[in-house]
Amino acid sequence: MLPPLTHIPAHLLTLLDYEQQAQQHLPASYWSYLQSGAMNEISLQENQTQFNAWRILPRMLNNLRNGHTALTLFGQHYPHPIFLAPIGHQALFHQQAEQATALAAEVMQSNMVLSTFTNTPLQHFKQDNPFKWFQLYWQGDRDKSLALVKEAEAHNYKAIVVTVDAPHKGIRDTERHANFQLPANMPHPHTKPYLIAEHLTPEEHPVFDGLMQFAPTWSDIAWLTQNTSLPVVLKGILHPEDAQLAIQHGVAGLIVSNHGGRVLDTTLPALHALQQIRHAVPDDFPLLYDGGIRRGSDVFKALALGATAIFIGRPYIYGLASAGALGVAHVIRTLKEEFEITMALAGTATLQDISSSHICLLR
């Protein structure tokens, strides 16, 4: 196992290069944890292969002067639409953990979403860094959940992302075969273990009356939107009717995602869900996309199908494992440059110019 790099070698040119590099810096069980998907890993694979069916239809001779990749979301300006998805336990991948990710995100002005399962307390990040949101796993009741949200408000986080698609851990065979276990002494300052078994009666089911009882419901989401000054975004929505319900319950935006294929296998690929949801919600309703982005052309296709911005997950962890903050920043820059060139060659000067007319489905 190699130590993290102190500089970026010439051969690290793509996100795939970083994936191959990162494996050399991690124990085998940690690598299995990072790479694993649920059950047969069909959703995991489809998240990447789904982009192959779409082809770009470039437009020629457009005037692209003064082009840019900027957007405004929830009243805040972002110079590009490449954000960092919430990933917990980042101390597995680098000694500086989320601190390294946050530094890279701030330097690259890429919005980072801090996981509830962070190893670094949310108050330990720079107060004046505007590129940070907080991801909330529902804490089993409203008071505990709101307490975390109020901490995020106090420390200048700009939005609350509630993950709704993982109330129970998925069955990840690759991870189990590798006998992955979180280190016993790993700190998780914002989570407390649920002592479920102690409270179940013989008549109660360990799944439906166990972890699932701690999951939020629509009434909890409505209550949360009314008790925070921050926009609430739901992560893990795939069904268009759930998207419409989210709007009715005061949600400000959605992250269309199947959790990286890690929770429920054979779910609808997120790119297909994005198209259906875009048709079901108002044109100006923010839809963020998460799942399988590996090239700048993937970013372009997601935006053409209705995404407002996109998230990457595993790719920036590849950068973190390879070279800490420097690696994360280089991954973001690499993807951003690919996206900018894709935009220019497709004849689009701004994000607003990218539409479904620039892609077609290859049959």
C-alpha cells in the first residue's frame, strides 16, 4: 500500500486514471467498501453505462464569446455545476479526511456536502467558506434532527440535504466478502448508535420495526422545511410522484440519485429517472443529478436531460486517497476542463444553452 502522493504525476489525466491510482493507496477491504454496490451491482454498473446510449448533437458556427459555466442556485452564485456528494467515513481514505475535501472544494469553488457520518465535526470547517451544505440522516426524532440542522445554520452551511433512500443499509456482497469493518475507534461526532434490539418485542420485525422506524416521513419533511431558514433538498428521489410530493411539502430542490447503486439494486438508473422527474416538476425547479459521472461529456448529457448541477462521489474519493486535497482539486479541475471543452465543441456558451436538442438516444 503506497502513501499518498505529494504531487500530481503526469499519468493522472482522467478520473479513470485516479480510480486505478487510488487502489494502490488503500487496504483491500477499504477499497471493497468504496467500490461495492448492492447485491448483483447492476445499478452500480448501469450508473456509468447509461451515458453510453446518449450521443451529443453539436451545433456549429455559434458565437461562443463570453461563454461561462456559472449558475445561481438558492440565491448563491457558483462558477460551475460540479459539486461533491456527501460521503461519510473519509478518514478511511486519507488522514486529513473531510478537511482535505473541504480545502479542495473551497479552492475550486465546488460545493461540498458534508455527511452526517463525517469524521470531522461540522463546526471545524471554515465559517466563511460559502461552498458547503450539510447532509442529514434523520436522527430518529425531530428534536435530534433539528439540533443538527441548527448547528449547520449557525456555522454558515447554505442548505440541508436530507438523504431519504437509505433508511436501511443495502446488502453489499463485495464489501461483506472483504470482511470490511469500520475501525472501532473512528470518531463520528454527529451520530449515535441505535440500540434497536433492546427495544424490540418478539412480535416486532427486526427490519420493519427496527431501523425503518427511525426513517422520516413526509410529515417530518414538511415540519423540517418550516423549522429551518435553509433550503431543504431531498437526496435519493427517483419516482416523479415523489418529486411532486416533495414540492407540496416545501422542499426546495431534489438530488436525483440511486445512492451510487449501494442500497437497492436494479433501481431505475438515475439518468432515466432524471428525465421523468424533469417532466413532472416546474421548469425552474432545481434538480441535481448524482450517479456515474466520469467524463465532462457525462456532465453535459445530465444537464441536457434536465439537471441544474451534478454531483460526483467516488471520483473525488479516488483523488482524496491518491493525493489528499491536491488530488480532490485535480479531479474537480480535470472534470471541469473536460466539461468546458465539451460545451464549446457542442456549440453551447452557457449552461442555459444546453438542452435536450443537443443529445439523442442511440437505438
